[in-house]
Amino acid sequence: MGVIIKQSIKGTLVNAIGIGVGFLTTFFVITHYLTSEVVGLTRIMIDAAVLFSSFAQLGTTSSIIRFFPYFKDEESKNHGFFFWTLVVPLVGFLLFMVVLTIFKQPILNVYADKSPLFVQYFKFVIPLSLFMLYQSVFETNCNVLMRIVVPKFVREVGVRVALLVIYILYGTHHITLDGLVVGFCLTYLLAVLVDLVYLFTLGKISLKPDLKFLTKPLVKDFLFYTSFLILAAIAGGITPLLNTFFVSAKLGLSFTGVFAIANYIATVIEIPNRSLNAIAQPNLAEAIKNKDMEKATNLCRSVTLHLLLSSTLIFFFIWINIDLLFDILPNGEEYAAGKWVVFILGLARLSNSALSISNNALSYSRYYYLSLFFTLLLTISAILLNLCLIPRMGIEGAALSTLVSYLFYYLLMLVIVKWKLDISFLSRQHLKVLVIGVALFVADYLLTHGLIQPRLHIAEQSLWVQIGEAVVRSLLWLAIATWVVYHWHISEEVNRILDKMLRKAKA
């Protein structure tokens, strides 16, 4: 677990830089230069491309993680495993294009009334999907080779910097909306090329397949697994993006823009999950392959504990400063309509961040076919809840549908994984983290409504005073939370890191 922690810390630092660039882009460029309708257009185009690419990849990213341990051999450059990770998604993309051609017009008819801009630029979603498809494939290849930093830098920093430049060019009228959309596509094409070049520089991949290595049982297992994943991708790829599609179709792109900003804020909660899970997944797959369930259990418990701890703290600091965030935001009064969307989606992101590895454990086991049932259950429940709640509650209803769906999904998932694999993800330490989280929220509420809030009636505070007060309050809670985590011995790894920092401070 020590190696995983070290690599995930590097990845998390890259993610943090990317979040910083994303923060600048979202809160000081997009909201200033783009209308909420154009923000909604960029959001639905990206989500549509992600959805289409998840269909087309035929489960390649999951197959890479599951089957790489069987091909792993540095001398033979992993028996040409990389070749198959190129061919399978290409076949999937060609098949998907046939299906899309058939259903294109019915899809566009759904959005013609409320979101005409999406209909106008729909054709650009196709190349964007292809580029996103291979970006995911190349990143996963890097993951199994235990080289996550460069592809993460490309995605989290490189892509965001390029998009920042494109937004500024559009906002300063150097390019039109057509240029903005084309720039989107070129950015992801460049990202794919950089990832590909980096993979070859590692010297561990080959475009020459080792056909003799492909035994009939292995091919049969791969084809069955892939066929299963196609169905899972159809269901699972839809679920995280349902809100965007439903809000765009029923409320319009302006509401999608407000929802997108709120969703971006909530997504920050999953920063640690992106790195820790990326490193943990190959190790988990190998442990399950070797039937080392004790190692798998320890790994899962450690991952869920650290993700629950870090994500809870991030969620807390976002929420206690949410009003200030909208005050700082250009046109913040428009996007403040998504305040409670942030809270509801924050809870959903928290649960997904902490428990998503349970789905990985089931997918890498011989019971992987059960994950299709769960995925379908998640998708169907999310669709029904969106249809029911959006007309009644608007964008808050879309957020609530996501939260309820995820809670139901993971509750059942934890039960099944415990029953089938005898892996228990939760322990007394997890309960301690929840207690700390609830206590922080309650304590800050009492502080702000008992001490700070009355002073606001005496004199109107300037923005800089509010920022200073927020910084001091956040640092106070961080110090208290760190002290409690350390002395309550929540995590040996965290205590070890803190001890090391204290020794350096004293030296």
C-alpha cells in the first residue's frame, strides 16, 4: 500500500494543479465570457462524447486492467497486448457509427425545441468521441504500467490550459462559436497524440501481436467478458451523464450551464479518487486473480478509508465557503441558483468517491457478470427519478435523483460483494470519519449562526474581509480536523506522514 500511496500522491498533486487551472477557467473565464447557454453547450457536447466513447470502446479500459496480468511480460513487451487495445475500440467505434446513423434524427428531435445549439453542433461530437475514446485507452495502458503522472498531467493540466486559451479567444472575439467547438476537438486530438508518444517512450509496448500466446480459453474468456461489458457500458455510460441530457431536453441549455457549474464544484470532491483508484485498480485485479482475498480486503478497506476521509474534508471546506464562492464568481447571482445542487451532488460525489472500488472488486472477480445487474439497476432508477423529480424540483431534482440512485446502488453493492467475495469495505475507522464529518458541519453551523452571523447585521462586511474570515475559519477547522484524525488514530498511513512532517518541522 505504501507504493500506491506514493504514486497516488503524485497523481493527486497533478490533479490539484489541474483543479487550479480548472478553477481559474470555470470561475473567472467561463462565467465571465460565456453565456450560461454556451456553457451548457460545451457541457452537453463533452458529456455526449464521453457517453458515445464509452459505448464504442467495448469495455476496453476494464478489459485492459483485468487481462493485463495474464499478458504481463517485459521481455516480450507484454506479448503485444497494446495492439489489441487499439484494434478492439476501433471496431467498436465503427459499429457505433452504424448505430448512431440510424438513431441520429430521433435523438436530435428530443433537443430541437429547448436546445437548438446542441442540434446545430452535434456533428462535432463524433470526432470528439473518437479522441476521448483513445485518450481513455492510452491512459489505462499507462495505469497498468504504473505510470500515471504524465497522462494525468495531459488530461488534468494540458487539456484544461488549452481550453482556457480557447475560451479567452472566444470571449475576446478572436474566434467564433464555430472556432470554439473546433478548438475543443483539436485539443483532445493533441492530448491523444501526446499520450501515444509517451507510451512508446516507456519501451514496454509493441504493435506486433503475439498470436501464439492467445490460447482458446483466454480468447473465450476475453470475448465473453467483452460481450458482457458492452451491455454494461450501454447502461453504465449513461448514468453519470443523465442529468445533463435530461436538464438540456426538459429545461434548456441555460439551466444546463448553471447545473454544469454546480457539478464542477462538486466534482472537486473526487480529486483523491482519481489518483488512488487509478493505482489501486491494477493491484486489486492482480490480488483477485491470484485469489489473495486477504490482500484484496486490506487494499479495499484502506482505499475506502482514505477516500472517505479526504473527500469528506474537501466537501466540508467547499460547503462552508459556498456563499463566498458565488459572491466572487462573475455573474454569480445567476449561478447561485445551483447552491443546493452543489450540496446534493456533493453527497453523491462523496459516496461515489469512497465506495466506487467496490464495483471494481466485483468486476475483476468471477462474479463480474453481476455488475451488469447493478449497472442496469442504477441506470433505470436514475432515469425514473430524473423523469419524476426534474419537472417538480428543477435542477435540484436532477441532483437528488443522482444521490438517491447512488446510495441505493452502493448499499446493494456492498452487501453482494461481502456475500460473494467476503470483502468487507467498512470498519470502525470509517464510522469515526463519518462522526468527524458530521461534527465539523454542525460545529461550523453553530459558529456561523451563533458568532459570525449576528455581526453581519451590525456592519456590512467588504468582500476582502469575508475572504479573510473564510481563510481563518477554514484553517481553524483544518487544524482541528487534523488533530482529531491524528489522535484518534484514523489511519496509520496518515499518522506516519504527519509524524514525518513534525520531525522535519522540529529539525
